[in-house]
Amino acid sequence: MDNQELMRATVQTVVDEPMDFIVYANNPADMVGAQRSMILWCARKIQAEKLELKEAERNVEAAKAHKWSPAAWGRQVKLIGEKIDFYKKVKVALEAGYYIVPPFPIDIFAIRTNQQTPRGNWKTYKWRDHHEKNAQRLPAGDGRYVSPDPVLQHTTFPHTKSDKSVVQVDHWRAAEFKNADFPFKLAKAEIMNATRAAMALKVFDQMGALPTHRAPDPIICGQILMPHRKGQAVTFFVSWWLDTKSM
């Protein structure tokens, strides 16, 4: 068996080997065990994806050598690279002691980006949901946190109506990022410190709070976006507090 055949056999063995499992936790002790299992699982996923990456890169070179289009394998190389970054970020978050929780709907107050200015076209709406920006899927340590709600620039453009008359129509677009701001003005220092520490890791693509409406006992969460499941993210518990006066 030559080296290439050996590599293909190794890839096939790793891919076919049962890797996924269901995590159960009914008490804090279970959570500790589950955390260790998830860290090991991430390490194995990273190794498996790296082997897949080598195989995909080999296929890109083979396609080029035969003067065939390498585009499909090139896209696969890009996706696998993004998946490796994803599992690395999940592993770092788990090793830092953050627990995965169900994908609750959260109110995003910070996104991670490496863009200097937000991108966006002129729109005739000023409403926030027409201009808010999404987090990027960046490797751990890259970018900075900003508010998803950018500063808007306003102008008017001439518009010709059906009767040939010309009117000026208001338009807005995202002009610059604002600093991410903690959503609860009277939160205790411990909560803000915990949130700041989570953001300092730069592994969470976005930070948010739940419930999405302001409540007396919200939970702060960090999320890591999945490159292989569009629109989905892994949610991590960061901090929570309870005012017993609300009970």
C-alpha cells in the first residue's frame, strides 16, 4: 500500500468510526462528565476534519492535473476549513468552562467582525431590523465586538413619480459601527465582568441575552455560528442572576 492509499484508508477509518453520541445531564456531576466528553469529541472531530481536508486538497490538485474544474472540491476545502475553525472554537469555549445550553432565542447585543465599516445599501427604511448587521464566522482571536445596530447615514434621492413629478425620498444606510454596549444598565459588576471575560476569549461569534424581552433574571449567552448548518449556532451559558424580589 503506497502513501496515498494509506492516507485514503486512514480517512475512511476515521470517518466511518462511530463518533457522535447523546449527552445527558441531570445534575452538576453529570455536567462535569459531559464537559470532558465534549472536549474529547471536539478533538476527534478536528482530527477527522483535518484528514478530510487533506483528501479534499489532494482532489483539487488531481482535478487541476487533469485540466478539470476544481471548483467543487475547492468549495469543499473552504467548508472543511471553516468547520475546523468551528470545532476549535467550541473546544476552546468548553475548556474555558462554558457549558452548552439549548438554542434559546436570544437578543443579540454584540457581534464579532473584522470589517472596519459596515456594508449596506441605501434603503428607504430607518427601522433597525432593516440595517442591523450579522456576526462573521471568524477564527478564535480575530476581529472585535461591535453593536449589531450601526450608526445610520441619511440622505435624499430624487424619485420620479408616475405623473412625471419629482420628489425627494429619504434613504438610510449603515455608516459606521457602534461599540457593543451591555444591555442591562444596572447589572452587578460580577455579571459585567463575566461577560467581559467571555468576550475577551474571542471565540463567541455573538453575545446575547435571554429572554429577548427585558426580565429581572436574564441569562447572558455566547454563540458560535455553524458553517455547515446555515442559520444555526451553538449556545453557551455565560452568566445569570436572580433578584429574589421578583419571586
